[in-house]
Amino acid sequence: MSIVNPNSPLPLYAQVKETLQREIEQNMQPGQLLPIEPELEKRFGVSRVTIRRALEELESDGLIIRKQGRGTFVREPKIAQELTRLKSWGETIRQSGLEPQTLYSEIDVLEPTQEISQSLALPPGTPLVRVRRLRYASGDPICIMTNYLPQNLIPNLEQTGLVNDSIYQTMAYHNLKPVRAFDKVEARPATPWEAGQLQVPADFPLLEVTRLVYDATGKPLYLAVITNRSDKYVYTVHFGNQL
């Protein structure tokens, strides 16, 4: 017997979606496997097309993920980072109950673009150190992080590397203190190279944060470009009215 109401003004797929969403939120755990489509079709007494529409809606809402050849799973919650305070990426990941990892790290020296020179208030042609890392959280690729620093800010960084793979710890080691930042967040499709590194399809939507970090005197310390998987990461902002 069908557990949906064909006389309801709510479409059948929406009724199926509501029931599954309630069960996911109340009774299921992240990573848990959902029943296969034929089982759901039999349970709800609706067509395969209706079941697939309901699953598409749940996937669009970020509640499930469908993996080809493996099934449909309850999605892990997204990693949330507040934009109201300076905090290291590793700290954010650990507070989410995950383990931060770096798959690879490359450091090189390059001539800056005019845009980067202007952002960092540098004379044209001032050499930059670029630090690019592929960051993972408990085995899943999350973001590509690229930092640009004036070469004379931290001597020999291109040889010594970061302290404990952390830009914040490296700054502290050299008595540099980031105190504020300006962030710009935008969405864009992944390039073929980014898609390969982050293990997502071509043109997958990414969240890119361009962050300019300053010390207490207002001097720019470094520019960071953080390219995140939109299905894994979310940024939050807290604000209110001042009376």
C-alpha cells in the first residue's frame, strides 16, 4: 500500500522527499547507505521517475550524495568556517572533528602580477614566494591553498618551508602577527587541473576566497587564494544591528 497521498496538493516526489528527509535528519548517520531505488519504489508505491526526482532534490539540498556503482549515502556535514575572526585552516578542520592533511606542498619564487603587487603594496617587480598546497580533511580533498608573500618578509622561506605546514605558525616564528584580513568570496567552475586535484568533475562549482592579511600597522603581510570544494566547505558570518 502506498504511503503517499495521491490526492494531496503536494506532488508525489515532494511527499517522498519529505519522508526521506525526516528519516535522514532524525534516524540516520552521515555515511549511512540509503535503500536502493527499486526498494524505495516498492515502499512508496510510486514510479522510478518519482523516486529519482525526490533523490535529486535531496542531493541538491546537500543531504545525500550518490556515488556511481556504490549507492546513495547520507552526506557528511559541510566544514563551516566563520569569516568574523582569523583562524588557521587546520584549526577549523580539527574543530569539525576531522584531521587536516597536506598531500603536497610546493614553494617557488616568481615575479608578481601587477594586481598582486598592488594588493601587497609592493614596488613593481618585487619577488614573491608562492606556497601552494593541496589540503585534505580525513582523507578527502578539500581545497587548494595558495599564499603569496614578499620574498624579503621571511628570509629563505623557499628553502626552509613552513613551520609545521602552517602559515600562522611560520608568521609567529618570525615575530609577525596577522591581526585583520579582507576577504572576497566568489563562486566559479573548476579548471581541468583543479578538478583533477580535488577529485571532482570538470566545471564543478568551487568557492574561492581571496584573503589579504594585515599586521597591526596596516601593512599587508600576505595574499591567500583558497579554492574550496563547494560540497565540502561553507563560510558563515555573524552580524547584528547596533542600537
